[in-house]
Amino acid sequence: MEAASIGAGQSDVLNPSRAGDQILDGLDPAHLARALMGAGIKAASNPAGVSIALLKAAAGALKVGAATLAKTVDPEVPAPLAPGPKDQRWSAKAWQDNPCFFGLQQTYLLAKNLTDDLIDAAGLNEAEHRKASFAASFAFDALAPTNMLLTNPDALAKAAATGGASVVKGAANMLHDLRHNDGWPSKVDDSGFEPGLNMALTPGKVVYRTELIELMQYEPQTEQTYEIPMLFCPPWINKYYIMDLAPQKSLIEWAVQHGHTCFTISYRNPDESMRDTSFEDYLRHGPLDALRVVREITGQEKANTVNVCLGGTLTALAMAHGAATGDEPIHTATFLNTLTDFSDPGVLGAFTDEPTVAGLERKMAAQGYLEAAEMARTFDAIRANDLIFQYVVNNWLLGEDPPAFDLLAWNNDSTRMPARMHSSYLRRCYLQNQFANGAFEVDGTVLSAADVTQDAYVLSAIDDHIVPWTSAYRTATLLGGRNRFVLSSSGHIAGIVNPPSPKARHWTNDQLSEAPEQWLEGAEQHQQTWWQDWAAWVGQRAGDKVKAPEHLGSAAYKPMEDAPGLYVKMRPGDAEPT
């Protein structure tokens, strides 16, 4: 693969003499402690703001003390402070009825509010405030009394009911995680899940393989299919089968059953040998190469694409590249939870500032890639209560086994990222926002988002913690085509794995407003999955119906093996394919 220039600013941070920074990277890779210390120093220069925060806390402490004392007489005394409406940590009745637990909870909430007020008084800029606020939130999530055996009423009750057996089992679970999961609580029992066995089961064949990708074509399940083929483009940091999780949960299966000739990219899990693979390599040898093969197999000039998260970012760049070069293989694009404008990345911005990116670059320089677990745990930290400390309580305090759940099993099966590519991606997208700013160059050509004129279906999930829906919305206004924005229920993953069910719902509004909140005010809610809305939209843009292909692949691209292929089954340490 061709080598590209290292992202701006990378060469100096790879200096091995910076031992002090390397130590900090190991102890605190996101420099969260430094962010809190900086906030404290700046708050000290605002004594008036600090005084107001302390007076507010003192008044709150008096109310909490009085309410706690009153609880000894009347359990129905209202609490001065209430946790967030979605915070399920305090659901046990003891947090309201027992004066000791009540006072502990109220003191915890009071301390958290005081910390938030002190950070506000520090007068930080937006990036500093976001990082300090996240650091404080994560620290309080970790130190919550619900995470400790002696201050968790549910854990104490279960210990009493089981004669201490739950404590023994919880200790065994914790020791297992310390030995086998780097000290993080296990989220899932994935021992019963395997692609090709009970996941990624839509029938198909691998028809093309390179050092970077496998391309799979799926068997038709209808007598006629649309003439324009469909290519699924996953993110390179996850295995592709989030789009083919299991029967009745598979977006690929849904598309095949609705008459589309479907292909998907499956990325290889990188190792040290791929350290110099560039972002441009992923563009050329990922979607652009796959589109070339899809066109040659089907004989069609263009294909519709379905793109998830970072796969969508790459496809948007491919579309802009096509507009610049005059070779436009994409007919329409569906973007699922995708950022193309990185000006507001949400909480993830706390992990994509200059010091953190520089630290990642030093670590990647040593091993040639970013380990999959590091990125996965970053995403978990963004929703620490749901994705970390819930399992501390469940597994370590209550002594229960982690659940066996296909969605979590897929999430546990992520991929590494080559050093050069990942550095370039972080700098050019998160730090410099080059595409939205009209500064992203490929082969000396500046790519323009406004020049992308194909129709696009832009989908986001209202509870997405990785790609905030208000930021994903900008893809619909940034690209120059006739674009449709749809908002789904659920979060980053469940918003995609969203088959028909009584709980599914989505919002539509044919008028694209400049502000996403304004769009939502005029949106109509539908009690069904967005899959149904999308099937109608893409079906109108897939050409005529023709006889379904009798064979997969072609004379030049003979089927090699059954889907889900080889790359999806490769784990770190597996032998490389021949």
C-alpha cells in the first residue's frame, strides 16, 4: 500500500526522549487529572465565584442535614436533591427510607453539585470545561456509594439472603477480571457467540480479498432484485456484522429480503506490519476498491451505499473525491450515526484534544497500532454508569454472571487501528475538522462537501453517546444533495439494530432546518422502525426490478468461501491469512 505523509504534528510527539509524557500517558491517557487540576487553579483566581459555590453548598448541606434527621421520624420526608431521571443507581427503597443511606446519597449528590459549580466558576474555555466536567463526572461515578459493598443496600441484602455466597462469587468474578480483563468488569459472556455459527448468518460468499478487505456478496432471497446494487461500508474499528447481527436483527438480511443485491466490506484486523497504512490507503483500498469490484461484478455504473459511523465519514470523503475527479461510482448514500462535521463531537471531545491525541501517537509508535480494547473502553467511559459501573455492581457486588447477549458480544469483538491511519484520522477530523472546513486534501486535491450532490439518507439515534444526533444532523446540511434526515430511538448501536418491534419509533421532517432542535420541533413521530422508512426511500432510488442473479461473483471474481469470511473471525494473535 502507498505510504502517505504522517499527520501534522505527529513527528515531534514520537520523540522517545519524552519519558515524562509517556509515564503520564500510562497513568492517565486522557490527562483527566491534569484537567481537574487546571480547573482548580483557575477557580482559585475567581474567589467571588468560589464563594458563591461554597455558600450554595453550605445552604444545601443545612437542608440535607435537616432532611436526614427528619427521616428518622418520617420516611416520607422529601429529598432536597434528586438524582437524574435516568439514573437507576438509587432505585433501592433504602436510599429513601433508611436515614443512613439517605444521608449518604444526599451528601454524594451535594458534593457532585459543588464540584460542578466550582468548575463553572473556573472560567474555562469550551474544550477545557468539557474535559474537566467529564473528569469530575467520571470520578464521582467511580466513587459512588453504590459501587461499594458496605454502602450498597442491594448488595448487603443479597449477601444476607445468600449467607455470604454472593460475596464469595463476586470476589471470584473480580479476581477473574483482574487476571483476564485488565481489571475491567466483564460486560458479557460471549463464549456462546461466534460469527457464522449464530451471528452474521445471512447466506453469501467472499468474492474478493486483499490485504485490507474482504468483499462479500449475499445470495438473493427474492425472484427479482433492483438493478442498482448495494454496498455496506462498516467502520474500520468494529467488525462489520453489526449490520448482520442475527436473523431478524440484520439490516443486511432486511435489505436482501427487500430485493437488493447486497455486498459488504469486512476489514482485516491490523497488526504491527500495517503501522504505515495511511488514511488514504483505507479510502483507496476500502470503499473505492470495493465499489470498483461491485460495479464489475454487476455490470452497473453505480451502487447505493449504506455506511455506519466512521465508514460513513470515509464514504463521504469518497463521494467528494469522486466529485473532484469525475469518477462517481456512488448513486446514493445512507449514513448511519455518522460525523462529517467534527466541530461538536460531544463528550468524545474530551478524548480527542491535542494532549490526548499526542499521547495516543506515542503509544501507537511503540506497537504500530492502537489496541482494540483501548478505544472500546474510551467509549464505555463516556457512559460509565451504564457500561462500566453497572457491571461492577452486578458482577462484583451482587455476584451475578455477566449476561449472554449478542449485541454486547459483537461490541466485545472490535478491531485494532494502524498507527499512521489513526493518527491522521484523529488530527484531520477531530482536531482540524478539515472536511467541514474545506481543507481536506487527497492527492493534492481539496475535497468539497458541497460538491457531493447525490441523494443521502442521514440517520441518527436520539440517545447516541458517541455521535450526538445534533452533530450527525450536520451531515444532512453539509453535503450538497437532496438529503433526508431521520431520527431514531435508542443509542449508537441499538439505533442501527432496530428491527420492527412495538418499541421502535422514529421522527421525520421533510424540511431541513439550519438548527437540529428546530428540525425536531417540527418532526412527526412514527411508531415503527426507521428500517421501513429507509426501505421505501432507497427502493425509489435503486432502479428497475430485474431477474435476480443466478450466481454470486463473476468469472473474474469467483466465490472463495462462505460468508462471514476469514477476516471477521481473526482475533489478535491469530496467524495471518495466506
